[in-house]
Amino acid sequence: MRAKPAHISGHLPPITTYSNHTDSVWKAKWSPDGTHIASCSDDGTVQVWEAFTGKHVLTYQGHSGPVYAIMWSPDGKHIASASGDQTVQIWDATKGWGARIYHGHSKFVLDAEWSPDGKYIASASHDQTVRVWNTATGETIFTYYGHSDQVNTASWSPDGKRIASASTDQTVQIWTVDERNS
């Protein structure tokens, strides 16, 4: 007879609570080294916190609309943020400035994710597209038009050769990223 796993119920208090946003918080993401947490909100800001002390490190205020998604670069030096202002912005995670602003989506951007090598960002938008950006130049190297409704998220394969995109059109589509096709 197998032992049943223990079931824990009841209220467990949080270790730390971050409370500097002034509106709904969409996401919270750990830094690659596990020392910081970034959070994004309808208040149009991204907050960065020390993960274990709760100390507020910085507030990024470069967007003019709600921020729906954030993602640390693989090396932890930058954060990409996706916003209702139709932009993806890349900025210094320790200073909160130095933004590179990527324009190209025609509606709000719901997600942004770094490629495993940090050379590209894939962004998913309400405009039914996924754009792949060169992080060094800010140029769109590829735009995927396969969905018939808003694209909610885009995710890189571990080898960086494919992207899976999920849409309100009730599909997940997997496609190959090839810079030569742009």
C-alpha cells in the first residue's frame, strides 16, 4: 500500500509582501540569479524589489499605458516590458533607465520574452501578430501573422529556433524563426 502524500490546508502567511503599485498587478518575475523580483501593473510602472528583504530598488515609469508583461534578460542586466501603449521597452534593470523602445505593434502588447541567447525578443499583441525583435538594433526581423485573434503569449523553445504562440482564436501555433525569412 502506498502512503498518501501529506495535505496541508489552512492559511500560510506570506514571507514578504510588496505593495508599491497603485493598481492591479499583472505579473511578478524572479531575476535569473534569484535575488530580485520585478512586478508590472495597470498603473503603468514596473517595480523591482530585493526578493528576500522586500526593499524597493527602483520604479520604471517609461510606459504611457498599463504594463502587462515583464521578462528579465538571460544575463539579468535588462528587463523587457510589454504595454498597452503598443510598445516593448528594454531597460537597465539596475538603474531603471536607458530604454530602447520598440514600436511596430498597432494595438496593445500582451507579452514579451527573451530568446535563450538574449539576442531577440518575441512580443505578442492584440493586433494578432508576434514580432521578433533584434535586441541590439531594435529592428523587427520577423512578423508572424498566423492568428485570427489577439495573441496572448509567445514562448521560445529551449534551442531558440521555434516560438509557440497562444491566441484567443483558440489555437497554439508553433513556428520556426529564421532571420533569412524576414
